[in-house]
Amino acid sequence: MFFEHSNAIWTAHPDLAATALYADGITAHADDVITDAITRFSAVAETRLASSSEGELPEIRAWRRTFSQMGLKPTQYRCASEALLRRFKKEGALPRIHPLIDLCNALSLAYAIPIAVFDASAITDHLRVRHATGDEEYLTFSGDVEHPYPDEVIFADGAGRAHARRWTNRQSGYSAVRETTTSALIVAEAMHETARADVENLAGDLEAELVAAWSVTPEAATLSAGSPRLTVLAPAPADASTSAHPDTR
């Protein structure tokens, strides 16, 4: 399996910085281990939000500009990290879903960078961030099937499934992490001025926490137009009948 952004995405968005990690050996039983990490990363977000709103953060401003460039109203369709920050500011904490999701959500809060987490067993052949043809199928968390609009930026696999719509806005229920997940593909993307350094630091923090919680050293890559692909040995795709699970993004 491989992950990459299409050439058209790199051309249209030269400020993009991204990192991808593949982790095998994940379980749903690491809550106690990651609690400290969640507390630490949430505290970073709390400090940042004490001096400015989420919409004023450079990471969020950059994604709002990107959404506007794609023809989307940025206050209607928010990037995942902005949505998390808004919920965190309102409720003071995020709901616990799965240890890996909880960890990535906390990192997303701290860095204000969208992080997508996919059950790798639900991905066929590859996952590519590209423009949609309109024929792809997207499974909602309520079980409905949608088709992305032509030219919408999606995460698409080799079977024509859209695993995320509107780029960093919403993941699909088809590949969401669940209790039986053992392997995950994790992607962080940013557009702001210090994006490359920040996604590299985020990846370093994530790798350290994966080692601490699951004794897993992920395969990882910082992606660019000149080096756009992470290739890994991943499990065979899961049967579609077992792949609808709770929201992560």
C-alpha cells in the first residue's frame, strides 16, 4: 500500500507540508498509557486558546484560505483541527473514542493541524489525495452512500472509495478506527508558514507516543512534491460489511 498526494494537488497547493505514518500493532487497550499525553497536549491547546481564538491561529487561517480557494465557505466547512478546537473550547475536553484517536485528537489540538487516522485494513491498494471524478463512493457514519462533487479534493483508494471528503473536513465511516483495528495510516497536513517544521515535530511527538503506548515504531515519511509517497506493507482490505464505525475526524 502507498499514500501520496497527486501532482495536481502539489501544483495547486505549493505551501502544503505533510507527514504520513503507518503503525502496525495497535490495540484498543492503551487508555492508561496515553492519558498523560492527552493531558499534556490538551494543556498546550488551552494555553494557545487563552490568548487567541482558534480562527486567529496561523494554522487555521491557512486552511481557511485553502478552503476558500477550493470554493468552500470556510465557516461552513471547517478543517478537522478547527472543529476539534471549537469543541474543546466549548466543552473543556474531547470525548474518548479509541486510544489512538484520542492521542491524535490531542496532538491535533496542540498543533492546530488536521490529523487523519485510517484503519489500514479498509484501504485498497493505495490512498491518494486527489481531485474527485464524482464517481467515487463515500460512506457516511450513518450508513448513507454519497458521491463527492467532481474536482472536490478527497482521499481515494484503489477501489474508488472516498475515505475523506473536502480534503481535511470529514473522514468516512468506512475506514474509521475501531476496537478491532490493528494497523493504522496517520496523515497530518498543514499550509501555514512554518508548516514543514511543525508537521515534522508533530510526527516526532506521535512516534514517541506510539512507542510508549504500543511499543510500535511506525514507518514514516515527510512528504513533498519531490518525494510524495510513503510505501508500506499493509494488511489486505477488510470486508465492507465490517467497516462502518464511529467518527474520528
